[in-house]
Amino acid sequence: MDKFKTFYDKDPKIEKFWDFVELFPFLNRNYIVSLGEGMSPCKRSKKFHEILEITNLYFKDEIHNPTNSFKDRTAALLISHSRNLGYDKVVCASNGNQGASIAAYSSLEGMKCVNFVPKNIDIGKKAQMIANNSEIITEGETVDDSIQKVLSKDYIEFYQCTPELNPLTIEAQKTISLEIFQQIGQIDSIITPMGSGGLMVSLWKGFKELFEIGLIKKIPRIIGVQSQISSPIVNEINKKIVHNQTNYTTKSHALGILVKNPFYKELCKEIIKNTNGFAVAISEGVMLTFAEELARIEGIFAEPASALTIAALSQLREENKFETNEKIVCIITGSAIKTPYVLEALSNRAKTAGMGSLLSSKLKILSQISISKKKGLYGTKLKEMIGSISLAAIYQHLKELEEKNLIVRRKEGKTVLYTITDKGKKVLEALETLITLF
């Protein structure tokens, strides 16, 4: 706490994630690894504040991070720390965003990366790992099973990047709270998705430390949200008896928070209780409706788990749990570009079956090229990442995308690599419009 107070006594000018470096333990500045993460915008609502009659509604939009999720904060700190300690190999158990971020940042440093993932994982997140040369090992139905594997003695010489097993994760993610304070000052409530509960703990720790040195007058109410398909924390807090265990092969659109036994469950229960917060479970249908509404009326193309926050706010507002003049922040953890429901929706809503198939295939290819942090992708690599399209079809799509100036090719030795153009990026950014048009 002395370090924290000393930092803020200097009245620091904070413009980027690494301006918080003095708060991070065990780190030499010479080992900083960065892709430009952090300082995501805290956007005032354009429309939802009117619909919900909440005067001061904000979205902390973590989509603006390099790999499009809040986990880039964690990856930046953990990979920097691993280099500081002399590691050249990292291992991670993840159900999505963490693994994708770790793959990107370790690739930047030329490190070997092994990601353990469950069977239930968003294909876009897995594709990011592949694009950044991560080895992928599938283990179990949920991330709980994958975590057990990374504890194997086979990985004793690897730096541990599993968020539940490395406390620096909390230190990295608490910067979200610190940025919110800098951007909009004191807030009344904050709403976050819950999987293992790590993000809630991080947000609470940041606000708690700001409160303890007198920079804020109170720790905001903290509201945690889960999908009804998997809501172990919510069920315990609300004393709901679940007679049938969740079938973890059930299709959920919030795979990033699909956890059987949340690592931080007990601490989350205490945080919600002590801040007078709430625990809310939302149906998958309502979650997807709000995901589409976020894109349509706020221009935020959020992954389904992120849409749980605004869905929970709507439900709690109907129950008169909030006052009109409260200042409330919804955390947007990541982008829908990584989740398959987006392309499925485009295909299903297309005016003809042919158009749906065409859009789906081309957008899959374009999105994977965009996601890659390398200098480009080649056709066979795209085939490996996407799988469902023949190699011949992939090259035909690449030819057509190139003709439309959405991608460009270049030769590296005998290999032809494809990279996305500015025009191609704009097409991807327009996905939130396309999903509603069709």
C-alpha cells in the first residue's frame, strides 16, 4: 500500500498501461513487452442510458486492446515478468482470450507457447493461438480440466501464465479500475461478467486501494453476471439449489466464462456482499439479444459474455435496484469477432443461402488474417485454422478478396503471404452493421 500511495502522491500522468509500472511487483523496466495495450476508452452511452433511464451510464471498452480483449493487460505483464526471470517457454490453461493474448505476446518475444484448452472454446480465439504459433492441447470439457494439466511436472520449466495460478494477473487487471477512476472519477456501481471470478477480484482490488488512500469516497457496488447455463457463483449467493448439474457439452455462446468450479468463488461472494452488490444469471437468448442491441445502437461489437453486463443492468433497473442519477460502468471484456455466433447469424440472416455461405467463408478468412499478429498468413495455414473450407476454395476466396483490395499478397522466399488492407479492416469493423441488415 505504501508503494500505491507513493505512486499517486506524485500526481502521475497516466496515458498508457505501462505508466503503472511502479505498481507492478518484481519487474525490471528493461524487460517490458508491449503491443500497445491498456487505456481503453470509457465511453458514455449513446442510447442505452435513455432506454434504461440511467443518466450516467458508461462502457469500459476493452475491445480496443491489441488482440481485442482485456487479457492483453495480463499477457503484457506476465510475458514481461517471464523475460525478467529468464524464461523462454510459457504454458497456459485458458478457455479463450487469455490463451490468445499469451500466444500473441510470447510470439513477439520468440518464446515457445503451449496452450491447454477445453473442447468448448470459441473457434476465433483458438485461431488466434494457431496464428501466433502456439502449440494447442485439448483437455476436458471446461477450463477446470485444462488447469489440472498445466500443473503437471512436464511443465515445471515453463513460466506459468494460467490466470488462476499467477497472482500477477490480478495486478494487471486492476489497472482497469485505476483507468476508470482517471477517466470519469468516482462511480457508484460496476457490472462485470464472472467465470473464474478473477476480473471481479481485480476490479475490487483496484477500487479498494484507491479508497484506502482517500482518492475515492467509497468502493462502488460490484455486480457479477453469469449465463444461466453455468452460474455456480450466482446460485450460491442467491441460495439457489441446482438439482441437475450443468451439462458442459451444452452449447453456450458465453464459452469464455464457462467454468465448473470458479477459482475465486468464495472471494467473489464476499466482494458482492461487502459492496452491497448483486449476482445475476441471464438466459442465453436475452444475452444474445443484448449483444445485437449493443452493436446496433451503441456501435460496440461485444462478445456474448460482455453483453451480460448490459442485460443484467436492464433486469436490475426493472427491479428498481438502481437510481436514475447513479454513475454505472459496464465492462466490455472482448470482441464478438472471435465468436462463431456472429458468422452464423450472418449466414442465417442472409437473403439467400448462397449469399450467407459466401459471406461466412470470406469473413472467416478475412477475420483470421486480421487477427494474426504476424507479417501475414499463407493459404495452408488458413486451411489449418479454419478447417471447414477446402484448400482450393480458400485460394479462390483469397483471389477474390485480393481483387477487391481487402487483402494484399507478398512473397517471402517461395511463400506467398496475405495481409489485410485498411479497406479490409473497415469491412470487419462494419460487421455490427451487417449483422442487423440481414
